[in-house]
Amino acid sequence: MSGQLHNLIFLCLGLVFSVSLLVIVAQKVKIAYPVFLVLAGLAVSFVPIVPAIHIDPELVFVVILPPILFDAANNMSLKALWKWRRIISVMALGFVLFTATAVAFVSYWLIPGFTLSQGFLLGAIISPPDAAAAVSVLRYTRLPKSVVSILEGESLLNDATSLTLFQFALAAITTHNFVWFEAVTGFVIVVISGIGIGLAFGLLSYIIYKWLPTNANVDVAFSIVLPYLMYLSAEAVHSSGVLAVVSGGLFTAYQAHFIFSHQSRLKAAALWSSVVFILNAVIFFLIGLQLPEITESIKSIPVLTAFNYALIITLVVIIVRIISGFTSSAFTRFISRYITVAQSNPGWRNPIIIGWVGMRGVVSLASAASIPLLLPNGQPFPDRNLFLFITFVVIIVTLVGQGLSLPWVIRKVKPEAFPNAKSDDQQRLEIELELYHVAFDKLTSGYALDIQHNSLLEYRAQFLKHKLQLLKEANSDDGTRARAVHLIGHFQQIMMEVTEQERKKLHSFRKRADYDDDVIRAIEHRLDLEEEQLQEDSDDL
């Protein structure tokens, strides 16, 4: 192994280990780990012995972005995306264009020598909230499910708008030729083709999973390759890789319950959760480490002057998003008189929260870093380093400032769940009630004779009977509810203790030479599934 490769592997392993420790600290101090890791990266960047680390745009767009988008699409509710399709579309398209336009004119007025085309390029870079940042921070907050669905849906789609706008703005600067009609037509083509490519790969994966003799390991391996195939294929034909991954991910997520075995779903969920966590954690830490390189690159103007420009533009970005939230709310109330909308009166609380969740992330930084060094005529790209510096400041202020203040804003504003929406607990209880009812009917009506001659089936029938009765009581509004919830909770607590005792006994077999580890691992997996089921049932109460 060459020394360079050895050092690279050592650096990667050390980076993953370091951010894992920092995430543990973040959990201890109860700060969303993306915010904490950025702060840690900033702090470490001041250490003299830490080498300068550069984030390669290709690393972000080609290696990191596809799996993060694919995982987010797999976890996104297709029903929620369709229900809130209007507001999500307005946010993913309208908010980005509005923000980019505001940034363009403010920067044109604010920064000497800045052209309007440069302003639109800067606006395209910093206009979209980052998908990884939004999803990661939202997991540490308590928001109504409808608001989370809207924000997650927006974060999936806004990158496509901003990256397309970025390409057009960059072309306008480098070629001095920009036609609005061609830009709009090109945008529509990019959107349609991107979605089409994603759905085509989704259909291909469905055929492979459904009709070929795959197993759990093959299913998981192909799921890792799939987002890269979608992204690279779309980018190869100058389409939207982001929309390809999102549309393909949504399609495969919907089909997963029909084409995957339980083993495939369990393995895929475990692997994707870990992979995306590592990618997110590393990239947030690396964002903070960019401070010395980006600061040193500012030479044409004083750093303090550039910092003032960046703060003003950051303020514009925040204010524009809040204004957009209230404008969307007012428009929704108006248009609800003429068409059916998911929520005719959004109120003022939820728009404030939606307006405040505007954290920028690594996609913006990678976009700024992908600006070419030279124009086609050989001249340096105008103010390229200033683009990087302003983008970096916007990311730090929005991610750290808004990320840290979001829990406080939520407590003060108290966002409202939309009326007539069932809670997750109520939905789970009703579904479980129906499933236990079906299972009990099937067992007792279809296998009555077998139950009489099989003690295990008899036990299972009795278990289903009593569990069904308790679930019915837990779903009622009379005085039996509290008793049923107590009995179910008591059962789960005792069974978890029993399972733990089984686990301790299982560990003793590891010391015995005549019992193989693979057999022990299989039984341990069964105990893990049982314990996970008990834990999920406990969380529902």
C-alpha cells in the first residue's frame, strides 16, 4: 500500500471517528448535531497544526448528494407530498426565484462593480435551504407533522431549481448571452427529463426486484448503486440529477413494501441510516474547517468589508423567506375561495416556523466552489473569492443561528397542528387494531382444528384474543382505556426484561466451543427484532 493511500485511509477513518465522538457530545449538550459539528469545525480550524482541507464540488455533487437525496426521498411520505404539493411547489420554485432575485438586486446595489448577472449567480447559490441540514435539524425539534412534511418536501426539490438557475446565470456571465425564453424552456425540459429519468430507473429497479431471483444482500447492494445511476445518467444528458434521484427514490420507496422481503427492508434501513448519518456528519464538520482557506482567499477587499456585505445579504435571505411564508399564507386563504386546498387557513404561526427554517448547507458551498477560475477569454472570473466568502458566511449564520434558535422560536410561536389530523399514536393504534383483528379471525376460523392439537397455536390464538381486547379498550373513550394502556405497558416492560435475560443467557453460549457464532448471531437477531417490536409498541402508548 502506497504511503499516500495509507494517509488518505487514515485521514478518513480519523475523520469518521472524530465526528462520531462529537455527535455524542452534541447529544449530551442537546444541540442538533449538524449545528454542533459546524461549530466544532470552526473551532478546530483555528488550531495551527490542522491542515487546510478543501471540499471538492465534485465530491459533494457526485458522491455525497445522491445518497442523501435518495434516503430523504425514501423517508418522505408520498401522500404528504401530494397533499401539500401546491405549497411545496411554490416554496421549491417560487421561494428560490424570489430569494435569488432579491439577492441579485441587493448585491448589485451593495457591492461596487457587481453586475446583475453576478447577483443572480450569488442568489442561485444561497437561495435554497439545504436538504441535509433541514432534515437533520428537524429531527431534533417537535413540530406538527404537516409542517415537517412541507419542509422536507421543499428541501427535496429546491436544489433542482437553484442548480438550474445557477447554470443559466453562470452561462450569462461566461457567454454574455442570456435569453429569458430559452431559459424558461430549458428549465421545463430539465425538470421533465429529470423526473422521467428517475421514474425510468425506478421502473427498472422494480422489474429487477420483482422478477429476478435476488436476495437481501443483492437488494441492498443495488439500492446503493441506484441513486448514483439516476444522478449520473441525468447529468450526462444535461438534465436534473437531483430530480432524477428524488423522483426515482419516491417511486422505489412506494414499491418497497410490495417487492422487498422483510430481510431486505431491515438490512436496507440499517445500512442507509448509518451511511447517511456518516455522510452528513462528516460534511457538516468539513464546512466549519473551510474558514481559514475561504478567509485567506479574500484579497481584493478588506475582510471586514466582505463580512459586512455577507451579513447584509444573509439578513436579506432570512427576511425574504419569512415574507415568502406570510405571502404564501395570504395567497392560500385567497385561492381557497376558488379551488380546494389542503388547508384553507394556515394562520400566522406555521408560516413563521416555515420562514425561520432556512438553513443553508454544503450544496451552496459546493456550488460556489464550482465557479470556474477563469472566463473563456482567459480573464479571472470576477469576484469569485467573494462569492465563496459570502456563501460561507450565509451558511454559518443560517445553520448555526437559525438552527440553535429554532427550538426557542418553536416554544414561543407554538405552531399548530392542522385540525382533524390524527396523531401518529392514534393512527398506529387503529391500524394495529385492524391487523390483530385480521390475524385473530384468520387463525381461529381457518385453523380451528390445528389449534386444538398444537399448543403453540393455541397460545398464539389466546394471545391475539387478549391483545385484541386490550387494543379495543385502549381505542375507546370510556374508563377502560387507562386500564388497557397500563396492562399493555406492563406486559411490554416485563417482556423486555425477559428478553434481556434471554440475551444474557445467549451470551454465555459464546464461551462454549461447541456452539458456532453464526448460530448465536441468528438467535440474537431474533431477540433484537422482538425487543425492537416491544420498544415500538411501548412508544405508541
